[in-house]
Amino acid sequence: MAFGARGWRPRSLLLLLLWVTGQAAPVAGLGVSSELQIERRFVPDECPRTVRSGDFVRYHYVGTFLDGQKFDSSYDRDSTFNVFVGKGQLIAGMDQALVGMCVNERRFVTIPPNLAYGSEGVWKDIPGQASLVFDVALLDLHNPKDSISVENKVVPENCDRRSQSGDFLRYHYNGTLLDGTLFDSSYSRNHTFDTYIGQGYVIPGMDEGLLGVCIGERRRIVVPPHLGYGEEGRGNIPGSAVLVFDIHVIDFHNPSDSISITSHYKPPNCSVLSKKGDYLKYHYNASLLDGTLLDSTWKLGKTYNIVLGSGQVVLGMDMGLREMCVGEKRRVIIPPHLGYGEAGVALPFVTCVLSPFQFSEYIHAQVATGKGKLAPGFNAEMIVKNMFTNQDRNGDGKVIAEEFKLKDQEAKHDEL
Ligand SMILES: *[C@@H]1O[C@H](CO)[C@@H](O)[C@H](O)[C@H]1NC(C)=O
Ligand SMILES: *[C@@H]1O[C@H](CO)[C@@H](O)[C@H](O)[C@H]1NC(C)=O
Ligand SMILES: *[C@@H]1O[C@H](CO)[C@@H](O)[C@H](O)[C@H]1NC(C)=O
Ligand SMILES: *[C@@H]1O[C@H](CO)[C@@H](O)[C@H](O)[C@H]1NC(C)=O
């Protein structure tokens, strides 16, 4: 190790470079090209953007002399070299050689002494008149002026509403670095990432990138480090890294949402409208906003019968069944807080793993203490068994807290 032999080793070449750039003299050695030589060893097929002067880059390099002897390598330090391009922080040859590079491109760069350390060299590690060869692999690039960018949008045809600040959003994501390294994925945890948006609960880039999405939409959100994890990084996210999030929006709602009613069919001779206290018989198909069918009375082969306004169904459903004609068909969309999110059986307090028996005991205890209710007219044990089956997402015979909470944000059809 060239620097090690001196008993002093700079943490990075940058330090070294800052010290000596001012001394570099434009002297061409005899028989050595005074031109910068760039050999593009690998250029990726996809290259949406190339390095420009003023960009900040992260790259790996191996530095050798013309005879192949190594004098420095970022790989030996196990971290990329991070620096601004075109601001004199690098030797002149490197400042020029990085321009036009794609992420994942590899360049062999031969820098003559006049664009490197000149006739003086630096310490004893790089002699005077030394031409330097750098094997450079670019991993990351951004500009401090960058904001987030939203790409590859796939928006469903039916998009009644777009997410706004304050909405509670559930989405899946794959998080990668610009070079394609996966650093995190919600799929690895088998459940969505759930958060309020526009309120500072997530990194600023995501807070912004998640605005204006539709339910079911897919988009790519590219977040520069100053809107992500900054110069420090976090966990397996390196400092100064651009983050690429491919997201799939499962659903969202706003805590102030009321129900939404769309009438599909209204009989022409409608004169009597349903009201509080009426005995109602109805059929329903219940699904999540992404279209996943939860349940249907058609499957059970009988109508659901309730007295309207008597608390037999969740508040949102009670509201949605009012002022209907006999024969009318409508779609009722119920936000969680008018469904089972906050009313109904109080689920979010579970923190342990539950067996079917414990689950049943828990639900009955909730009912007994007035925190919840089971739909009348059905066998209570059967309802609880169905609830358990629905909560046990991975079918392993146990309900863990995460399964419990997640399902809690969806409509629980047993009581609709
Ligand atoms: C996610 O589900 C898959 C398939 O059901 C399973 O193999 C994996 O262990 C689960 N991972 C977690 C973190 O629960
Ligand atoms: C995340 O990656 C997995 C595996 O490649 C893929 O199946 C899934 O569709 C990706 N999700 C998104 C939102 O891009
Ligand atoms: C409306 O008309 C249909 C068919 O003509 C009939 O079966 C139904 O009873 C009528 N409803 C009322 C409320 O008059
Ligand atoms: C429910 O789904 C069944 C089967 O797809 C369909 O026949 C029925 O009309 C649907 N009912 C309503 C109220 O949408």
C-alpha cells in the first residue's frame, strides 16, 4: 500500500487532491501523451441522464500507474468516493473524465501529468511527471438543484380521486439505489407500508411523491439525497444516495371522508324511502377499493336483514342504506373510520400472537365490554371463525399483531 508505507494514509484521495491541485503545472513528459484518454469499457443500455459539471457523483475507482502498479483504490476503503464534478475538487483530468458518464458505466481514464499532479507529484506516492490510470465505475449522480422526479406512471382508468396531504395511504414499494441495488421492499415484510402523507412522517421526497396518486396507481419516485437520507444515509442506504422507489398504491382515505354513494339503478315508481327504524333486507357484494372481493350475500344464499339505525351494522353502512327505494342498487364506499377502523370491534390493541381460541375469547371479551358487536342473525361462533380466517392472512393458524392491524383498516365483511 503506497500510502501506508509512509505511516500516513489519507482517508480519501479527495484530501490529497485538494492539497495539490494548485501546484499542478502544465508540463508534458517526453513520450507521454498530454491528452486525456477515455475508454468507455461498459455503457449500460439505459442511461436517462449523464454527468454534467456541477453534479455530485458517487463512484468507485482503482488508480494505477501506466505500468499497472496500484496507488489507490476506493474498493480498499469499502466506500464510494463522493465528490462534486467540475468544481476543482478533483484533479483537472478527473473533472473532465467524469463528464458524460452514465450510472453503471465503466471508464478507463488515462490522465497525463499536466492534468494530474504535474512535475512535482505528491509526496513520494505519486512521482513527478506521472501519468495516472483510473478504472472508474459510476454508481450515483444527482444535482443539488434536483427536486424529486415522478416517472413510469401507470394510472388506472377509474380514478375518482387523487391523494392529498393528510390522507392515510397504504402502498407497496421496492426501494433501489440508482445502480439497481435493492435496499428495501415492503414485499419482504408481506404487508403494505401505511402512512399519512404530506405531514412529515416519511422522507420529504416521498411525502411529495405520494401526492396526487390514484388508488391502484404505480409510479416511480426518484428522490435526491437532500430530500431523502442526506449525507449520512441510514442503514444500508449509503450517504448522498439517490433513492428510487417503485410504488403501487393499494388504497387511501382521509380521516374526514364521509361515505360516498353512487346510485346504479333507481326504480321509476319509487315513492317510499328507507329510514331509521325500518326493517331492511338487502344483498351486498363487499370488496376492497382495489377490487378484491371480500364477501357476498349471494355466496351465503340469503339476504342480510337489519333494523336501520339500530347500530346493527357499521355506521358507514347504516348511512349508506338510508333513503333507498325497494329495488334500488347503489355503491357505498365506506372509509375505515366509518367502517371497522375505529368503530366496531376494537382490534388495534392486540400486540400478541393469537390462536383461534384466544382470538375467539378476545372478540367475545370486546363484545361483552361494549367495545364491539357481532352481527345479529348469524351464528356468533361462525362469525368469529370467519373473522379469524380473514385476519390470518398467511393461513398459518395464528393471528399476529400485524395481520390484525392491517385487516382492521379494511372492511370486515362479517358484519356488513
Ligand atoms: C412472506 O410470505 C412468504 C410466502 O407466504 C413467506 O415465505 C415469507 O416467510 C413471509 N415473510 C415474512 C417476513 O413474513
Ligand atoms: C417489486 O419487485 C417485485 C419483484 O421484482 C415485483 O414483483 C413487484 O411488482 C415490484 N413492485 C413494484 C411496486 O414495482
Ligand atoms: C314498482 O313497480 C314494480 C314493478 O312494476 C313493483 O313490483 C313494485 O312493487 C313497485 N314498487 C312500488 C313501491 O310501488
Ligand atoms: C354481486 O355479484 C354477483 C355475482 O358477480 C352479481 O350477480 C350481483 O348482481 C352483484 N350484486 C350487486 C348488488 O352488485
